Amino acid sequence: MKYKRILLKLSGEALMGERQYGIDNDRLKEYADEIKKVVDKGCEVAIVIGGGNIFRGLAGAAKGMDRVQGDYMGMLATVINGMALQGALEDAGIKTRLQSAIEMDKVAEPFIKRRAVRHLEKGRVVIFGAGTGNPYFTTDTAATLRAIEIDADVILKGTRVDGIYDSDPEKNADAVKFNSLSFEEVFEKNLKVMDMTAFTLSHENKLPIIVFDMNKQGNLARLVDGEMIGTLVN
């Protein structure tokens, strides 16, 4: 394996599958099966999921809701998604732990770095919920922060497109895909990889990011083995 310990970042919208909102059980099972393939190889897997399929704080603020209140609601949505993925992974026979940045001991452990690392070393998948526990920070930032804290080798950002393009490939058929980019090139070209806080944090800590299509079967396992899929930012 090229990557021994990974942080997999999934969007909440990805869990919707073909639905308009909420969680698609078939998509959950697909993701659990893909994650099981890399766990069976001996890869240590940590996961951060967004909450946009349930609630997005920024969208609530745009409609007049208090931003702080909205962000906390979004954090709770990520815990719901984490619980759903935890159930799917355990149905697939994978031992998991859900850790939350907001204390809720009936459903999740508190986030403790050493405990998270110990779980990973024992072969458990660790899901980090509730973002960073602070408003005004996205789950992209939470993913980068947790990846640095657990000393992950790479952030794998699973999306519905197969990499980074110079424009939106879903809107522009002539969009050009990049196979690899430096952090400086992403800044210069103003490409949307992650929010700027998350991206800067990753840059400063020399943590590579790979953006790839999570919905294509086998992609995650191939990436862990070192195959060049998606777009690498380093």
C-alpha cells in the first residue's frame, strides 16, 4: 500500500444517492463495501462526513437564521450521518468508533486524539462527527485538522466528479481536468478544492489531497494501492 493511514472526506450530499434529501441506504452500503476493501488490506481509515443532505448552516444563515445557531445544527447533522455510516460499516463486519467534537456520550465518544489513534492502530474505522465543534468552520476544515492530528498520510476527498477541473465539468463540457497540481497552482488559478481555511491548513502542514470519484467502484482501493486516480494536490 502507498497509504497506510488515510482521512476520507465525504460530502453529506453524497449520501443522498438519487434522493432529493436525507440518506440513501443503498449508497451507504456501497460506501461501506468500498471502505471494507481497504480496511481488509490493512489500511487505517478515518472518516469525516458533511451534513449538507440534512442541514447546511450557511444556507440557513442566507435565509435569515443566526449563523452560529445554523452551524451548530449542521454539526448535529454530521453526527446523524456518522451514525448512519457507522451502522452500515458494522453491518459489513467492520469495527468502528464514532467520535464527536461536541460531547454527546449516549451516541459517540468525545474526540481524544490518542484514543482515535489507538482505535486506528487496532484496525477500527474512526468517524469524526460534529466538525471542529466550533461555528464558522466547515467539515473540510474539520477533515484537514483531524488528518493532521492523527498523522494521516493523505486526505482523500471523495466526490461525484473524477478530479479537479478548470471549470465545473457538470456545466461545461469543455472543462479541462488536472492530473496533479501544486498548492501554489491551486491558489493562482483560484480553483475550488476545499474552503480556503482547510486548504491553507493542508498546505502549511504539507498534507497532500487527492480529489476523486468515490462513486466509481474500486477507486478507493486503487488509490490506496498507489494508482493515480483523480487529481493530486501536493
